[in-house]
Amino acid sequence: MFRAPKLTRTRIFLALAVAVFADGLQLLLGPLGWVFGDQAIDCVAMALTSWAIGFHILLLPTFVVELIPVLEDLPTWTACTIAVIALRKREQRNIPPPEKPTIEI
């Protein structure tokens, strides 16, 4: 249903930059107690990460965990992004190359 894009260094860098920025911003803004600020950061992080490396089911529990007040300060976006990148790389390594069609005369 969802096709993951081919991972490139640029896509990996963008996904990690978004994850680290989202976790860092939540850590810095956490004590200020902004109403719905953390949830907005989570929505943007989810959308940008899914755009960069493709949607993966592991992103959903991370999104839910980020809604829990105390757990939002953990670097969950960074950890999940690293896990998804590792899984995507393994999937792309295991895909056999397409066979060349043979023409019989």
C-alpha cells in the first residue's frame, strides 16, 4: 500500500535533522508549558519524517508516546527515525535485482 522511497544520504540526513530538531525543541520548550505546542511539533515531525523516509508503522507508536506529558522529553523521534532507517536499509538490501527478460527466437 505504501511504497517507501529509496533511501539516499540526503533523505537520511533530512529525516535525522527533523527528528533531532523536534526532540531538542521539545526539550527546550518543555518547561515553558506551551498549550498544544508539543503536539504541533509532533505533527510536523511525523509529516516531515514520513515525507523524507516514507511512512513506517513504527512512527505511529512514537507519535502516541509523544502525547504523554513526561515521556515527550525523551528523544523518541530520533530513536524511531534511526530504527526506521536501519529497517529500510535492510529491506532495500534484501530486494533482488530485477531479472533481464529473455527473448526466445
